[in-house]
Amino acid sequence: MEALARHAKELFGIHLTGSQVVALMTYERELLAWNRKYNLTAIRDVEGIRTKHFLDSFSCVLAWGATPPERLIDVGTGAGFPGIPLKIIYPSLRLTLVDSVGKKVKFCHHIVEKLKLENVTVIKARAEEIGQTEEHRERYDWAVARAVARMRVLAEYLLPLVRVGGVALAQKGESGPAEVHAAERAIQVLGGHVRHLVPVTLPGVVEERYLIVIDKIAATPPAYPRRPGVPARRPL
């Protein structure tokens, strides 16, 4: 964990406290144990978890700088990434985790309870469903997703959830720039505008990574998001 703390500080300016390190160790231990039974993530080794889950989650701070969101929704969170590591470093964050897979939602409930995290809501649902509910539509400062869908599809998942003046954030690999180019029309239709792409470097990871930062500049038309499955079948 010393290397993780050092990289968090050097790469992202994050100073992990002792209690935060303990929370991350507990998270890591529980993830390894659950992975043996439930196959939650493809990453099963300690170094992989610390770099490709924890540090990758922390990289989101490069998008918002010194002003973290007050209310964040993590769409397609899987085993809680990036939402739960961000909650650990920002205890006041009001966090909503969304996934459609029961075993992953069950693990998120477990780890939230295990770590005694407050103001965290875990929802089993499709993004298309909650994006059409009054409780969640255009209610969040930031919406984030990692490894969920192509940008043309992901824009329809995220932007309906973000208030005007808020931000959608997509964590992408080396295909990020090409995906953004292909998604420009979809982003515009949904009320977004690409602010910039932030390159991310992780220790020992060769693949280029990017944060796609999209400002919400206009309300999303009521027709979006479309019914579950339609955005993936017929991207904008």
C-alpha cells in the first residue's frame, strides 16, 4: 500500500490518510474473496487491483481539480469503480452507484456496509431506466462511467442524469479520441459539449488512457434516454 499512496500523491495530488489506506485494504480483501466465488472483475491480483482499479478510479480528480462534485452518479459501477474509491477519499460526497447485474449490486451493498460509508445509494437498474425518472434525471453534478459502452451509447446513458451546468465523465482507453469524434453529433443532441480529453498515465500500464470531459450546456430532450437496449442497438 505504500506504493499506492506514493503514486496517488505523485500522479493525482491525493494524500491518503491512515484510515483511508485501511479502508482500501479492506475493500481489496473483500473484492479478492468475493471474486473467487462470484467473478466480479477480470482483475484478480493485488497489483492489478491497486493500479487498474484504485489508481484508475483516483484519476477522475484530474477532471475536476480542486473542486470535487457534491453529488456523483457512477453508471455501470460493477464492483464499485470508480465510485467507492472516490467516496473513500471524499467522505462528504453524495454517491449513487448503478448497475444492472445482481451479484455486483450485492457486493456494492456489502462493501458500503463493511466500510460504513454514509450517503451512498446502490441501485439495481439500467441507465436508460433511471434516466427517465424524476428522482434521478438531471439531478447530478457529475455522472461517471468506466468501461461501460462506446461513447455514442455512453453519452445517452450519462447526459440525461446530469443537471445543466454539470459534467459527464467517461474513462476511456486508447480508442477514446476516435470514439469522441464519432460521438460529436450524439453529444450535441443530448445537450452536451466536449470540453477536453485528459490523458492519464498509470504505473506499469502501457495502454493510453483518457478522461473524456463533457459539459452539460442544455437540457436533454425528453425522448432520451430511449428504452433499455435501444441506445446500444441504434446509437445516435
